[in-house]
Amino acid sequence: MKAFCRDCFWRGEVALRRCPDCESPRIVAHDDLGALSIAHMDCDAFYASVEKRDRPELRDQAVIVGGGKRGVVTTCCYIARIKGVRSAMPMFKALKLCPEAVVIKPDFTKYRTESRRILGMAGELTPLIQNLSLDEAWMDLSGTERLHGAPPAITLAKLQARIEAETGLTVSIGLAINKFLAKVASDLDKPRGFSVIGHEAQAFLAPKPVGILPGVGPAMVQSLEKAGYRTVGDLARADTRALVDRFGSHGLRLSQLAHGQDARAVNPNEARKGISAETTFNEDIANRGELEDILAELAEKVARHARSDGLAGRVVTLKLRTTDFKIHTRRRTIPVATQTAKTLFAVGREILAPEATGRPYRLIGIGLAELIEADAVEGDFFAGDEKKALAGEKTLDAIRAKFGAGAVTSGRIFRARGAPKDS
């Protein structure tokens, strides 16, 4: 198989402009098509697409999902992207570029539900799924052709069609020989894309800027460009030993990626990096008590997510952004892993104390890192005060599940939301 139709799933050995069976122009063609099995699935503008699906009147409007006027863009639809809006952009800049946009506060409970639906469908095809986030995952369909009666490419195209039919959401698929190339491919033809990178990988990558490589952020881009490496082709032509001498072990990785090589397996058990929540203030806050009130609410959110996913964290992280937009992060390893807001807030409050000396901040966040399965340590960390706190917080989880997220909250959070202190 060197070509197939994404609408009727016709397959053939010759690339045609239109499907001979249904006349669809949506033909995928590649010489390596029948031999590739590593895929990257990426939901298209996921959060914004969920909101548009649930509010059809927004279908033709620009939608931004994110915080208030001093917050940042979490994601946005493609209409807003045409205007230049991008994820992580300050909201005031986004609204300057696209003043007509409808701004919607994120609803992560809803997004997690849709993520589970989509990943559940993928899980019916292969157990080898590695989540990167709520809206993207790698899949390995090696050896599934007999099981599904079709090559991986056809199986993935059918999955793509099923997701759209059953959820009203769309995904883009990248198919390649390894994880790196699959992720690059999934971004080539969004939305509703299906792209393939095969034997031509190195030639395809050569003219691309070095920033396309995973792990190469803005600072690394500057370092590479200063050293004369502006394109992936520059890195591919470089002597590997010279790259290692200059950039250490990362230099070897850069050389491999520049040649289209990536030996990483799709690993369903690879640990998630962490769970976190943050908020940007409408007005800068310097008062320690106010910062702690907000921190308490964020700690409850993170702990609920950890319990929902059956995870606990060994490290508490605190994030602060000053008025000059600089990010300050602090970490503390705790004796035993936790998934309670009580412990998370207590540790976060201690980390915050030396930072809350009257300096104004525009953002605060808290998170759990070095995650483990909670069941694996239940006998150890579900003890004493932690056991009592966990039991109480699980009771609150059950109440919220039955009566809604706002049915019950802690006294500190109730005060932070503006209620009188004696209420």
C-alpha cells in the first residue's frame, strides 16, 4: 500500500489526485506508507474546539481560552491564530490583535472528560499509548495489522474519523518511523491533518530552523545560532564530536535528531512530569495573606487532580512571576508523597514565606512533581494526619461529584473569594 483515501479507506499502489471509489481528494500517499507504525495524535485547538462544539453560536467566531485581562492565552481557535494569537501570549496582546475574540475561562474538568473519551478509543487499538498532555499522545501500532485487518495507516485514519463522528472534535495524525518525526508530522497539515514522514526525513528536516528540535528552546536556539548552527541541516553536517565537546550529551542528541534518528520507544509507563495550577492576578499582589488565600485554592485544585488520576507527588513546586515578567520557581522534596491539599498548601506556604516580603507579584502557581502511583505507597503515606486529611478531602470529592464543583469549599477559599471573614 502506497496510497489510501481518508474518506472511504480505499487503498492502492499508485498516488491519485482523487479516490477511484468515492472521488474524494483526501488522498494520503507515501512510498513508506505500509511500513510505518509510530504515530502522534494531536487534538486540533482542543480546549477551544470543545467550547465551540458546546456553543454552536461560536462556530464562526474567534475564541480564546484563557485568563482575565492580565492572564495569558491557554489556547485559541484557528480563526484567532490567523490574527496572530498564540498560546502563552499575554491576554492584553491577544485582544489587541483580535479584539473581537470571545474569551472563555478554561474548564479542565470538561477537557479531561473529553480527553479520556478520545484516548479510550485509541486504547482499543493498541496498549502502547504514551500521553504527553490532555490533547496529544504517541501510539505504537507495530504488529497490529492482523488484529485490525489493515495497516496502521488505515487503522489510524479510521480512528480519526471515529473521533470526529462520536465527539464532534477533530485530531491530526503524524505517522513516521519514530516519535520525534511523528510529532513533527502531526503539525504539518492542521486541522484534520494526516501527514507522513519516511525515508526523506533528513532532507525534509535540513532547511528547518533548529528550534523545531525537541528540547531546543529560545535560549538554546541563541546558543546554537551563535555557534553557527541555524538550521537542522547545519547540525547534520557538523562533526558529532564537535557538538559533544561544545554541548555535552545534548550535542549527541542534537546530532541524532538532525539525522532524523530517535531510539525512544512509546512507553505507556513513562512518568508524567507533574500536576500544577496557576493564576495571573488582575492587579499585582504583595500582601502575604492574599497570596496564601490564592495558593490555598490552587492547592485544592492540584490535589483534586492528583486524586482523580490516582497519583501522588514527592516534590512541591512554587511558581511566582514578578512585575517585570520574570519567573521564579522553588522546589521542596517532602518526606513522603502526597495527594492532599492540606500537605500541599502547608509546604507551599512555607516555600512562599521568604518570597513574600512585600514585593508585588502578578502570578502564583503551585504543583506536584516526581509523581508516583498512589496505590504503590498507600500503607506509608496514608497514615496519621495525612490519612485523616485524605479521608476528609475524598469525602469532599464525593460531594462535589454529586452536587457540583461549587457545592462545598474550605473556609480559607471561601474567604479568598470575597465572603465576610465571620461568615
